Amino acid sequence: MIRKLTQNDYEEVMALVGKKPAENLFIIGDIEAYGYESEFQELWGQFENGDLIAVLLRYNNNYIPYSEQSYDVEAFAEIINQNPNPIEISGLKHLVDPLRKFVNRDIKEDKEMYYAKCTKLNYEVDPEQLKKVTYLQPDEYEENIEMLRSIPEFANANMSVESRERAEKYKTGRTYIIRNEEGIMVSSASTTAENSQSAMIVGVGTRPGYERRGYATRCMEKLCSDLLAEGKTLCLFYDNPKAGNIYKRLGFEDIGMWTMIRYK
């Protein structure tokens, strides 16, 4: 049986998705932030013998499925197909792939990335080095955005002062920065989708001309140390194996592939 979920299902939903907070970072974060009654967010659940075995989250036009076992792929696809707008399906590859043949529209973009998580650092960080890393302040938002946009990877990224303010207000993200001896902001690392159990690392970058000096590593060490001390599991996406090696030195481990499919 599949039905819409409500606030009354909260404990059972969290019992299912909370077993893997990194894998379910977006589902957990969206439920904590927006609940079950928002017009832009809905959740459905599949029950077997009275037990919840699978969930499907809709946030705007983005759908994320999760289950620890085989789920009713055709029924979830039927729910998705009822949306007349361009949609996106994302999630762990082995859960998204079965939906492909049942979604009746053309694909605009199909992307896969490595998904990694961290529950502890591989080494003890130098507290003296971490003193050089600071929490991004409101009067530094514009400077940070300018620095990130100077990096080719982030040149067209969707960043704004308003998004920084919103993340700070709702505690869904944070940013740490480091400056060099001349006071130039040279690197930063951020989180997004923070919730009570996990956080996504994003926006790790160094200003061109200042690479390979350990600046990004210091930012990551500080960010990861603080989040882990709060009992949160860290996760991130990457598609460059070389970048993956850097994260693995810190303590990240691959947990699967993450698929994002955008449909017309």
C-alpha cells in the first residue's frame, strides 16, 4: 500500500531514513525544515504488513526515493508522472535506475557523481593551524562570492548574499574562510542542507594563484572538525577522482553513486 505521509508518520519515517543520515541528508533536512504540509513538499510511503519500507519525497519538482529493499517502482513512477512540469529525479543510483523505464518523458540531463561520507577524520588536526580559519561574517558575504566566482568551477554557480543570509538564519549552512598574510581571502569551504544528523560539504575552493598551499585543506579541517564535534555525519559529491583522493585523506569514504536525471 502506498499513501501520502503526514506529521503523524514522522517517527516511523525518521526511523527508516535516520539509519543512514548521509544517504538521506536531503530527505531528513527537508522534513525538518518544511514538514509534511507545505504546498511545495509532499511525501509518500510504501507500507508492507503495516511497516514503512520506502518513501518518496517531492520538493518542488524534484523527487527523491529511498528504501532499504525492493520497492514498488511502477507506483512511485506513476506518482512522478502526474506532475505536468519539468521534473528532476535524484538519489542513490541503485534506487533511481529502476525508475527510468517507467518515467514517460525525455531526458534533458543525466549525471552521476561519487557520493562519500565522513564520520571521523583520519588524523588529528593542528589546533594552531585551525586558528587561521574563521567563520564567514555577514560583511564578508560579497567578498566570498567574488572569490568563489573567480574560480572557473564556480564561475556560473548560483550564489547570492541572500542565500548566505538564509542559510545563516535557518542554520542550514555555514562557511569557513582563510586569509593569507596580506589579508586576502584565499579559500573557503561551506555546507548546505544541514540538519540535526548530517551536512553536505560544498563550495570548497581556492582563489586562482593561491592553490597548493594548504588553504583549502585548513578550511576543510576546521569545517569537518566542528561538524563532527556536533555529532553530524558529513557527506559530499565529487566527479573528479583526484579530488576524491584529497577528501579520502581527510576521512571520507565512498558510499555509492548519486544519480541526477533532469527531464523535459
